[in-house]
Amino acid sequence: MSTGPTSAQLDERLRARLLPTRLEVLDESHQHNGHVGANGTGFGTHFRVKVASQMFTGLSRVARHRLVYDALQDFIDQGLHALAIETEEPPTQPLV
């Protein structure tokens, strides 16, 4: 039985594609055992991603989420079942 992708794999991909200023990837699969899409291992199916990136500047929430989904599509194809996404623009630096 496959355990699906790992937090480290998602983290590496998102860092490469979105160049985040802040990134947190949490595997919440253990909270979904017995639910649709769970694989019975407690790993690799349900993730929460919190990410800030300059690439999100000026984009709608939907467009930001699309960038995250696009970056992780092959993991979704391999069994990542649910992805909770929290995005934000990094704070702007004050002019001095």
C-alpha cells in the first residue's frame, strides 16, 4: 500500500515553483482515517499548505490557489486527495 507523497516532497516542489518567503506544509492525513480518499496509513492523502510568495502579488485567491494546484498536480494524480490552501502576499518592505 502506498503512503502517497510526503510533506518534504510537497515542500521541495513548492519552494522550487513558487519561491515562497514563508512556507508550511502539514500532513493532516491522520485526522482523516476512514474518510473518503484516506489510504489507511495516516500519511500522504490530506495536506494543509500555508504559503506566502511574491508570485501572488495582485492575484485573486482563486488564481493563487491555481498556482499551488498546478505546482502539485502530479502529486494529486498519485493520490494526494485533499489540499487545504492558505495563501498570502509577503509584506511589503517600507521605504527608508
